[in-house]
Amino acid sequence: MTTSISIFDTTLRDGTQGEGISLTAEDKLKIALKLDALGVHYIEGGNPGSNSKDIEFFKRAREMNLNAKLTAFGSTRRKNSICEQDINLKHLIDSKAMAATLVGKSWDFHVHTALQTTLEENLAMIYESIAYLKRHDMEAIFDSEHFFDGYKANPEYALSALAKAKEAGADWIVLCDTNGGTLPTEIHEIVSRVCAVIDAPIGIHTHNDCELAVANTLAAINAGARQVQGTINGYGERCGNANLCSIIPTLQLKMNYSCVSDEQLKSLTSVSRYVSEIANMIQPVNQPYVGNAAFAHKGGIHVSAILKDSKTYEHIAPELVGNKQRVLVSELAGQSNILSKAQELGLDVNVISGSREIIDRIKELEHQGYQFEGADASLELLLRDAFGNEESAFTIESFKILCEKSEANMVTEAIVRVRVNGQQVYTIAEGNGPVNALDNALRKALVQFYPSIANVHLTDYKVRVLDDKDATAAKVRVLIESSDFKDTWSTVGVSSNVIEASWEALLDSIRYALLGKKSSYSMEQLPESVGLSNH
Amino acid sequence: MTTSISIFDTTLRDGTQGEGISLTAEDKLKIALKLDALGVHYIEGGNPGSNSKDIEFFKRAREMNLNAKLTAFGSTRRKNSICEQDINLKHLIDSKAMAATLVGKSWDFHVHTALQTTLEENLAMIYESIAYLKRHDMEAIFDSEHFFDGYKANPEYALSALAKAKEAGADWIVLCDTNGGTLPTEIHEIVSRVCAVIDAPIGIHTHNDCELAVANTLAAINAGARQVQGTINGYGERCGNANLCSIIPTLQLKMNYSCVSDEQLKSLTSVSRYVSEIANMIQPVNQPYVGNAAFAHKGGIHVSAILKDSKTYEHIAPELVGNKQRVLVSELAGQSNILSKAQELGLDVNVISGSREIIDRIKELEHQGYQFEGADASLELLLRDAFGNEESAFTIESFKILCEKSEANMVTEAIVRVRVNGQQVYTIAEGNGPVNALDNALRKALVQFYPSIANVHLTDYKVRVLDDKDATAAKVRVLIESSDFKDTWSTVGVSSNVIEASWEALLDSIRYALLGKKSSYSMEQLPESVGLSNH
């Protein structure tokens, strides 16, 4: 018999307090749909009392018929006033959300210092605000801010704040480690005590300031809490909130609790990556469970063991959370990594004699700054070249870029000279920047020979300075991600010139797209408009 | 009376198994010096049996007279052989390191599947290898790989492996959660059991696959372990190793253990950032204790409370780990954030009337993709412009870039037309790339007027695509970090053209460098060589 844990997602509210995170109402609606599909039980969408964007979000989200309970966030009423005249409480009601989170104080120090009111008035603020929401038929969740610090300072007062919320009809009482400074042993002890004396469903809300947000959440669940407040990817103020992407699979796969369905759990990796895309954050490759390196193996010994039985080095099957195993190629790798990659590509691994050369070549390129761990397609081209079974679909003779800015106007053009099937093609194209112009000019030159190239487009472009001693004159590494609507692949280029590095990665991307494809046209079939020149 | 915990750093060995991390022998030596200054007790430098780079490291590191014990890593001897003929053990001895870590199996499944030998032979491998090191007067640390999985599967066998190591003279017995899949409650229970039956100093080595590496380490310490194996910034294979940057301050500031001196603890933030620089990794802004956002406050309410008493929202004083408090500016911020920033800059905060306009302007720019959280200097220019107390040191009329590649040769030139003190300056310069060429041309134009500009140089350059739907045609944000050998500042530019975005950030950088500086030369004083033109 498994116990259910209520998953309360606050990515759209507390998550947006994270540095570098900013979401439009449209972004929030998109993310809400994904969260709903993942199966979270509450979606806290924002603070309608603080800005018009959140008001718009609630208005539009109501029409989406989510399974999750849409939840609005606000504070207990202002001191020395009445709920009926409190503008923030009015916004909560007006949001027409099914539930509202009310944050309130339980640390006497905060009541005095931050609120600057009496302990009694704070209790009245809690009681009256919760009762007011309940009179308006909203589910009321009381988030007890700084509860653990409050409990340590004055346990009686902290518990009396919870008791007031319960008395007023709060549906959940959530204990917040707002500073993120509490240890798992303390969390376990204090939550156990609260569960013993407060007869209401208890929730936990932790922050990651000691890198313990996940552990603190699990400790609270072990002590009897039944709701987890957290965010996708652990986004949130300072060091972030509790990371639902780590908590949900751990509760479900290792602790026998039930949060979402097994099918929904398989969408975890894609939800994590989707939210990081929308939030315009880079997903850390080493993110537990869902990161690109979470099941990536680099050490040569590990790789040979993994090939024998993946259980030897993996704590769960990556597929359970929608992730997958990867074998990385790097200077630490033994020959087994390269061979396993070649095997994956269907190349003849018996060509061992050439393999030492390939390893040396990869080591040499890595030494120059190339990194194939994030550029599978460039690595595949390298291996195929080494195995000597691919002809180049085209060769480049030269290119030129002109970029001119005067007043508000900016023009960028690229000229490329390419040889395909022994014929020279000479094209010019404009672009939004030098790399876009080069991309356009190159594809203009090739599309007549290889019509499928029309579907290829770049989906990400990253520049990394390799040596920060002299940034704009230093070596840079460019990573390009491309897609043809079916597959996605990554390529790499390195140079002290960002244009040249981009160009290298761009060429690899196009070469990869054309792997195994023959030119569809011969010289004779080419229409006049292609603009061939025969120097 | 505080108990000491031995800190065993494996950044240079296990840390380099992390995706994207690659260190030269020179890098490793630099990092070893920093680790030694931080006060770690063991520095595991690498695996001299696996590559010549690590052999070189040990050779050179021996001469540095570190306080920490230099430690080499290797495996127990090969199956069915003798230590005297084991090449890896020979490399450990030859490294002349003071200590050696020997990794060995204690999980019966692994002995059968990965080693493919008998349980008895594995015990002999452990015993003989440890004894061999002891005969060569090395401190011997036994790292029991997959210990927790092994204990869960076959506790008797797992404990017998530890007992063998102890019997052979191991100085430390370290329990490794190699898969990173064990929970804190399990760690606590199993370590307690080991401490009860094995009479040797016990260490803990955890991985972060469930985002629990720090919690698992603390649980082991609570259960009696006295050595922590981990890495700076938690670098390591897959999801990383236990993060010493979180563990050391938590043990020392919150759990009353002693690891390093208080003075050494204050270097933690700078060590973390130094290692990330050398490893060429970006330090996550939200990294606990040492990240740039670890004590950054964004929410308007928080900021006003922080201004009253920083204890209200901070779990420790940031200075204890060498970090500092920051107030972020963003759309969520109330007026108080902007005013606190203006106050920091010494601007007249009584100009409240203008402040609403500034907030609106910042919101509008953030909407366009600007981000001032990482670009303090651009924000300062914006505020100073709004307060109207700065004249621009120069104005740009136009620029042009030419970039040409043919065969192996690549040439990039930039031409800029600048107006300074009412005079037009027209310069051309080459560069390693378009941004470098622009930087060179602009500084060539300005240095005659503002000689101090000669000291300004770019130290980092980052490009971020803001909208990934169509990468090379999408909007990009460029962040530039500059330095004049005294101060460091960051600026931002946004455009669909990477050159234009870079140019914006570059201009802000130079404008910031010239804040408050007057041109040192008038027209009359200028030497002929400046190349003025007066159209």
C-alpha cells in the first residue's frame, strides 16, 4: 500500500525569484500545461496582487481546464487593518484560482523586526486572513515562513501560529525553511513534533542554501509531511527551491510513495528541459536524474563494465525518468569508449589497427580545445573520416563577410565559393549576423544539389571563450545544434576567430545532414537560376 | 570540544571524470596550491598508472612542499597475479606520493560481473595490495567501491572486504556510494553498523545522482565517519561527487566539527571560483555558499527586510565563506531595489520623481532581452544617464567589418568612425575576430584622448541565444567582462546581430572605464600620428 504525496509546484511563483529567470504570461501558460501533463497537484501561478502579468496569467489559465489546482499566492492581511479592505487578499479572490497560498510569520524575531507589530496582531492576521479565504470557498494553504528558525527560537509561539491557521480552517499547513539553513536532522525532529501536536495535513517547503533542499524535503516526508512544495530544476531565489525533478523520482522509485503515474514520470526529463528552454536557462549537464550527463559514462573502466551490465554503474534505469545512457569520449577514455561509439554508428570495429590513430587524433583535437562530449555529430564525422568510408559532399574554396553599421542601420552579407560535383558555385546572402549570413549563403549554394538541406536549421548556437586571459583575442569554441525536424545533432568548431569557429561547426552540421546522401542533380539538370560560375 | 574531520579532496582525480572537465598537469599544480592553502588534508592528484600527465603531476607536485598529503589513486592488483608484477601498483610506489587510495570491490555482484573472479580472490586482491603499499611505507586508504549496494546485497561479504583491508593495515576505510543511489537514512544506518564492527577510521565518499551527496556525507559523519572525500564545486562523473564547498562550511559553521581554520574558510568562495576558472567551467550563480547569487536578494519584500536586518533572510553571514550580499535589479523588484543600487552608487536617491521612469525603462529593456543582474556596469550607466549627471566621453558615427577566408588564411579588419571632443577620428585595425578587431580599432581611436584606456582589456566574452527557434537568426545577448588590472566590470548588449550586440557591450565597457575621466588632450595637443580626419 503506497502513500500519496501531494506535489505543489511553485516554479511559476517562487521559481521566478531565481537570478536570471523571467517569464512572460505566455511562458507561464506554456509551462503550466507541461506541469499539468506531468501530474503535479497544485500549480502556483504567481502573485496576482503584485503585478498585472500574473492577473493575466490567472485569467487565461482558468480557461485551460487543468487537472491540477491553480493556486494564487499572497500574504496575510496588513497589520492593523481588516481583510475586506486588503487589496492583496482581494486580488487572490479575484484571481478565481481554486486555492490560495497565504504566507505568514511564525518567527517572533521576524514579527518584531520585519513586520514591526505585536505577536498577538500577527496571530490575528493569520486567523482572519485564512478565515476570509475559506468564506470565499477557496482552498487555503498556510505557508509558515521561517518556521524552523521560528521554532528553534520560540517553539510555543511558532506552534501557536500553526494552531491559529488550523483553527481558521487551513487545508494545508506548510512548514517553510525560508533561509535554507536548517539541517535534515533538525527538520526531521521538528516536523515529527509538529505532526504530533497539529492535527492538519502538513507540507514542507525548503530552500537549497546548504545544498540540502532535497534531503530536507525527504526528511520531512519521513517525519509525516504529505505535501512537497518545490520547483522544476530547483529554480528559486538565491540557491533555489527544492528540486521536484530530484524529489519526485526519489519518492516514487526509492521510497515507495506515489506522486505521479509511471507514465508521467517518464516525461520528467523532457519537462525539465522544456522549462529550462522557456526560462532561457541552461540545464546543467550534471543535473540528477534529468541532466544530459546523469547517465553518461566517461571512465574507461566504467565503460567496459557498463557494456557488461548497466546495473553495475547506474542507480536506476534512465528510461524510468525519460533519460538515456550515454558513453562519453575523452582523453580519459580507453579504447573501449571509442569502439563503443563506433559500434553505435555501425562502423567496422575490427579495424583496430586504425583505432589507436583515431584516439591520438581525438586527444590532439581535445588538446586544441575541441570537445566532442557535446558534439556527437562532429565526432561521428571524425570517426567516419578515419574509417575512410565517406566522401565529402562539397568543398569550400573561400568565403567573405561584410558588415556595416551606420546610424540605426546594420547590414551583414556573406559570400561563399563552394565546389560541388567538380563545379564551382558562387553565392551571396544577407543575414541577421555573420553566422546567419554564412548559413544562408552556404545553403543557397547547396540546396540545388541537395534539396533536403532546405529542412536543416540551427536550433542553438553557443560560444565559449577557452582562455580568459584576453577574451576577444582568445580561442573560442562554438557549439551548434541543428535539426531537420526529425533529428537533432551537435557540432563543434574551435578557432581564435569566432567567425572561423562558427564556420567550422556550420560545415560539420551541413556535412552531417548530407551523410549518405548523393547529389540529386547533375550539371546538365541544373536550372539557369542557380548561378554557377566556371572559373 | 570540537571533533576534527579529515578533508580528502579528489577534484584532480574523480573531479576530472566530470563531463566537460579536462585539466593539464599545469592546471593541476595550480589547483593543488589553492587546495593546500584552503587547508584540505589530502590532495588526490590523479592515477599515475593511467597516463603520463599524472606521472608528471606527481613528479612536480612533490617539489611544492605541500602541507596536505599528496595522494595517488589506483586499483587493487589484477586478479590471479602478484603485487610485485602489477604495473599499476608499481606506478603508485613510483609516484612517491605520501598516501595511496586503493579502490576495491565489496559488492559480490560486481566481483562476479565486472571483475569476473571469485569472492575469495577479490579478498586476496584487497589484502595483498594494501599490505604491499604498507611494506613500501605508504599511507593506505581503502576505497570500498559500491559499498552500500554491496552491503544491501550481501552484508557479510561487504564487511569481510573491509575487515581484510583493516587486517592488511589500511589507515582509512572509505565507504563509497559509487552509483549515488543511496538515501541518507540508509547511509546513517549502514555507517553506524560499520563503525560498530570495524575498528578503523572510517571515511565517506558519495555521489550526487539523487541530489543527496552532501546530505549523505553529513549522515555518515553523524554516524561516526571521520573523513570526507569530495571535490571542489562537486565536480565528478555523471551528477558529480560530494561538494566540499557545501560540506566544509556546514560541518564547521552548523555542526561544530573542525575542518579548516576560520581564516581558510574565508577563502572558500575564491577557491571555488578559481577552480571553476581553471577547469573552464561556469560557476552556477545559485551554488550554495559560494555562488554569486547565494546571498543575492531579488524580491522587493525581502530587500526591504534585508535593509532592516540581514539576519532576517540569510542563514549565515556571507563573509564567513568569503562571499557577499547582493541586491538584484529585476522586474520583480520594488522601487527599493533600484534605490538601494542608486544609493550604492552614491546617486541622489531623493530624485524619486525620476525613479518610476527608471524602473519602467529597466523593465522595458529586460523585456527586450537585456539582463542587468549580470551586467552591473551597464546598469550603472543606465542609472547615471537617468540621473543625468554624466556626459558621454565619445560618440560613434559608424563602423564596418571585413572578414575574408581563403585556404588556410583568415583576415578580419574593423573600421570605426568616432567623434571625441567634437573631432572625428577614423581608424582601422586587425583582430583575431570581428569583436577583437572592433575593440582594437575603437581603443586605437580613443587612447590618444584617454590614455588610461590602454589598461582596459576584456577578460570574458559570452554569447547567449535568447530564442532558440532559429538560432543564427535569433536574438542574442552578449555579456562582456572587462578589467583594468584593478577593477572588474560587466556589460551587456542585445541584438539579432551578434556583432551589434557585442559592439553595444563593448561600448558600455569603454564608457564605464571612462566614467568621471576627462579627455587628457585637446585638439591642439594631438600628435600628427593620431590620424584625425575632419569631414
